[in-house]
Amino acid sequence: MKLNKENIIKEITSIVNKTEIYDIHTHLYPEGFGELMLYGFDEMITYHYLIAETLRIIDIPYSDFFAMKKRDQADLIYKTLFIERSPLSESCRGVLTTLKMLGLNINSQNTQEYREFTSSFSAKEYTNLVLEKANIKKLVMTNDPFNNIERKIWKYKPDIDSRFKSALRLDFLINDFKSARHTMLRMGYNVTSTLTGLTKREIKRFLHDWIVKTNSLYMAISVPPDFTLLENSSRAIIIEECVLEVSYELNVPLALMIGVKRQTNPELDLAGDSCGKANIETIEYLCKKFNKNKFMVTMLSRENQHELTILARKYRNLFIFGCWWFLNNPSLIKEITTFRTELLGLSYMPQHSDARILDQLLYKWTHNKDIITKVLIKKYNKLLDVGWELTTEKIEEDVNRLFYKNFEDFLNLKL
Ligand code: HDL
Ligand code: ZN
């Protein structure tokens, strides 16, 4: 159907809402992963974003808060952020959007009802309910071989819901090899504290084994703002001489998530991380030197996102994705998605959810799509202004690229 000034808003909104999503970075797990699968009201309310926002306001010692039962933590957060104040933050609004999408009355403030709602479903039924409502066709987990609970689950070959794909997370290996190697020794990899030829071969064997075991689509690491490879560090050597070799051999991209300052406030646990501006030259170095490797990159600092978008124009082996973490807010998603579209057209992945609790898919994608839709309407209107003819079929193809196909094409790309 032809698009015009009269129908463009309705048609683009409808197309974005019905386009199936590939959520390429989450911390979600299917029911086969036992305690790692998080869902329901108490998990949602004790999301680390909301913990940080609550502990700014109340003055109980952090340790007293973390000693509380999860239900009591949830009640305190709900009272502090939703009852005593209007829930204006993005994470608070997300809870309301989620409860509303589940058909619950957000104004009843009946937390018992919210809690009971989830328990009326099996884990599988709830997974189907949320994935279907959020229109998620596939999502990618964060699979950490150094997590003792998760490693045990993989040992017994978990029954994995086919919609849940894997990504091998290597922060511990890359950022703390001295400690990681003890775990690797226990796993049967003959790695010494110095990166000898044998140790590097064993690290590659470990990577190969775990990519195959988990059927990972990519390897991922998050690194601090001062991330550089122009140093003789174990991080630089392992990335260049182990990770990137296996990445090329198996045609499995390396995802770099850059700019996180881990545990800026260690008393806040998961909520204690912050961000900083990184040096884009490191990504330039990687894309240039390893021009047959594929890199998925997102950065945590707003300023870096502009530099990264420019760099993506220079290197076809650089796939940029998401408005990560502290950038996952409407004002920043709007700005970043706008300049990415202006500079890259449709060759990027606008968003991932980073969801930790299954229910969050409902609000994270609803809020994301609302902003992305508005940006697309503005940009397609500019094409109509110049007289370019648009059809809904063409827009459907475009939007499918943004939310799904770009990622699959990049995975299949062989350089
Ligand atoms: O390192 C990461 O993958 C981040 O997404 C962290 O998990 C962070 O705590 C988070 O959940 N951000 O949304
Ligand atoms: Zn994450």
C-alpha cells in the first residue's frame, strides 16, 4: 500500500509493533536453567536499577537493605518509589507499563495481586505469554562459563527453549585472567599464569569447547573506559592471540561492550557500576588490524556513541548495536537512533533489552519501539517531502532489517 502524509503515522506504528524482534543481548534464561530464570513482581521491583534509585533516598545502611528478604526489599522499594513519590524514572515507569500489559490494575497498588498473578502460570506458560506479548522471536542470553551455577547446568545439557540463543560471556577470562585460570585448571585446561604458547592454545581450546557446547552466536566481553590493546597486558594478548583467532575460525563475532566502571560503589552490588568515556581509537585499531574479524560494539558513554557511528561508516566488519544500560532512556534513544539513521541509514541494530527479569521484555520493548517509531516517522516523512514514493511493503522490509535481519546477516557474513 502506498504511504502518504495522512496514513504514515498509523502505518509505521503498526509495522513496528508487528515486526518480530531479535533481542540480541539479555540476561534472561529459560526454565531449564532453574534459579537463573527470573520473573514476577518481586524480581521486577528488586531490579538493580530500582535498588540504586531507592538507596539514594532512604538512609538505611546498604548492608541492612541487602540483608532483607527479597519480598521485604520489594515492599520497601515499592513504598519509596511508587507510593511516597510519583514513579517518574524510566525503570519505575517500566514496572507500570509491564503490569498494565499483563492486564493488572496499576492503581490498585495491590502488590499481593501482582505477586499472585505470576504464580498462576507455569514457567513455560509465563515465558510464552511474555515473549508473544513482546513479539520476541528470538533472544540471546548471556552465558558465563565462569559462573559456577550456570556451568553445572551446562554439564547436564539443559533442555533449552529454541527461542533462547547463547552468547559466551568472557569478562572474567579477559579482565581477571589470574583468577580465571584457576577455574580453567579445575575444568581441565592446562593454563599457567604466564601466557606461554601452550597456555594460549589451552585458552583457545576452552573457547572452542564452550562455543560448541553452548552453540554461542557470539563471544562477548565488557571492558572499562580505559580499554586499550596497545599494552602488553594479559587482556590484550588473550583478545588478540586467542579470542580473535577462535572468533575468525568459527566465524563467531566478538561483541565488545565498552565503558563500564565496575563497582564504582561496591556496597551497591550489581547496582554499583558506573560509566566513563572510552577511547574510540581502540576500536579503530581492532577493525583495521583484524579486518577479517567481525566486531559487534556498543558503548556506554553518550559521547562515544557518536564517534562509534562515524567509525561504523568506515568499517563493514563493525556492527553497532543498542542504547546500552544508562543510554536506555527515551531522551538518549531518540538522539542516538536519529543520528545513527542519518549516518548509517538502516545498517545498525537500534536496540537490545538487556532484560534480567522476563517480565521486563514487555516494557523495555514497548518503550523502545515508541521512540524508534517516532524517529522513523520523522525520517520517512522527509522522504515523502521530497516526493519519494513509499509503500508499506518496503517499510516492513526496512523495519525487519532493524529489528532482526541485520543481526542474522552479520552473523552469516564471511569476510
Ligand atoms: O555487562 C552487562 O551486560 C550489563 O548489561 C550489566 O549486566 C548491567 O548490570 C545491566 O544489567 N545493564 O542493563
Ligand atoms: Zn547486559
